[in-house]
Amino acid sequence: MAKQKRNVLITGGTGFLGSTVTKAFLAQGDTVAVTYLFDNEVERFKEYNPELSDKVTFIYANVIEESDVQKTVQDYLSQFGHLDILVNIVGGFVGGIPAVELDEDRWDFMMNLNLKSVFLCCKTVLPHMTERGFGKIVNISARAGLKGESGLSAYCVSKGGVRTLTEALAAEVMDSGINVNCIMPSIMDTPMNREAMPDEDHSRWVKTEDVAKVICFLTSDDSAIINGAAIPVYGRA
């Protein structure tokens, strides 16, 4: 029997990891929409992934504003009818600053981009998934979310928050036919990371294609018994 096509929404789907994940879901035959904040994100995605450009729906969304997230999800449902899978990839990194030197704006930036965005998107789609009795959510935490590290206070706290939020949400929906899990990457093999760290052993870094495979597994029928998990995907990095 042919695999049923699913509707997927990926926040931050225009970035390097996001575009790899988008490509993986499209290869499975799924319908994919990705959010963006700036027009140049879409232009860059189309430039580097021309073969995907006409297969992806781009939806503007400021995922740290609740009203924006609500409109985005409503627009998505109006266009596609239902949502099966949410992958929260939007995020960022601020590091190398001791906590006593970290200004409030940078702290808030990390909390909003990495944690609040996940909270708002999950909060908004869960009622729809609960009503249908089905849904898969994968959030992006990080290895740094397991332990505080010098100079990474805001990043560690925000990514640790994603992990514990995932656990809390999973507990709340465990009887609703919904799975909520997260993955914990470390340094991934991207052009940006290679440019920033040219002297590192890049062979030890995890490829985004391998991370995408884990995300696809966590949204598959084979992962139905996995809920509230934080999956390490940092390999030898």
C-alpha cells in the first residue's frame, strides 16, 4: 500500500538545516510549507535549491509574536486543510559572552528565538492536532541544553528550555494521538560553520542529511511509541 502523503510545516525551513529537512520530506512525497521572516531567505533558498522552489510553499511568519503565529497556522489550515507534522527549526546562537557581561536584549533574543518560538508554535497547532487525534512535533534543542557552559548561558538556558518544554507537552498530549519529541544537535557540517571554524576537523561534524533522517523517523509511524524524548544527534562532534 502506498504511503499516505502528509502535510508538513517547518519553521526556519529556509536555513541550511531547514532546507535539508525540507528536501527529505519532499523526497517522501509529503506536502511542505516553510516559514520565513525576510524576503532574502526565500531568495537564498531558491538560489541554492532551484529544484525545490516550485514544490515548497513559503509562508511569512514572525514566530515570536503570538498573533502572527495564529495567523500563520490559520492561513496554513485554510490552504491545506489540516496539519500532520510541525518541525520547529527556527533558532539562533549567541555565545562567548560571560553572563555578567550579557546585556538584557541579547538574553531576550535567545529566549524569544529559541524557546518562545517553539512554545507559541506548539501551543497554536496542538488544539488542531488534538481535535484530529493525530500529530507529530519535532523541536530542536541542543547538546548545550543538557549542561551549562561558560559563555553560553543564554543559549544553554534557551535550548534546555526547549528540551523540558518538549517533555511537558508530551506528557500533556500522550493520550491524544500526538507525539512531541526533540533532537539535540551540536556542531553540524554547514558552510557557515566551516567558514567560522576552518581549522576544526570537519569530518567529525554531523551532516544535516543525517539529522534530517532522524527527524523524518520521529515523524513516521515507526516512532509511534516515542514521546517526550530528547534524541542526541551530535555523533563525534
